[in-house]
Amino acid sequence: MLDLSIVIVNWNVCDLLRRCLHSILSSGQQPATSIEIIVVDNGSTDGSVEMVRAEFPGVRLIANADNRGFPAANNQGIAAARGRYVLLLNPDTEVVGDALATMVAFADAHPDVGIVGPQLLNPDGSV
């Protein structure tokens, strides 16, 4: 079973989504941490769907014909997820370092905790 399913809802932010996906794939994951990435596209017209298909063939893509809204799209991604844990991630987010492996390790070590989230930093590194 996969450790972590990352669900990203996208709507017309192709360049931000590309950066987000690159950051996930180049993050310092521990080899023992297995992930899947699920992009739910809400009817984008900016080439987002085509970009994901061309540049990130390992990403699971759910391409909605129209914008179903953020909550419904997250629910679609969660329903498709196969991981033990699910991370809802916005496409304007970039993952750094071993954040994903750290969150999975924390959740594994604290089974009484129901929600884990990363620290969010501004581009200049400030909180």
C-alpha cells in the first residue's frame, strides 16, 4: 500500500502546477516513503491537462469537463486515493526538503493524531 496520496485541485494555473509537481518529485523523500500524485483539473483552458499528460505521465489525472468547485474536486481526489494518508495540496505550493517523509513518519509514530500539516513558508522563507 502507498504511504501518501497527494491530491492537487487545479484550475487554470498551469505554470504554478508545473512548479508544484516538480517540487514534489524532487523533494527529499526517504526511499521507504511511497507516494502517488493525483491532479484533479476543474475544466482548465490554459493547457494544464495537456501539460500534466506530457510532462508528468506518472501523475494520476482526473480531468473534469467543467469546474465542479474546490470541495467536490478534493472529494474526487480523495475517493481515487490509494495511500494510507492523504495530503490536500494547493497548486501554488512548493514542497521542500523531506517534508513529505517527515509528515508520514510523524503520522506513523502518533496513531492517535488525526491531522498533520506542514509548516507553510513565504517565498522569502518567513513564516
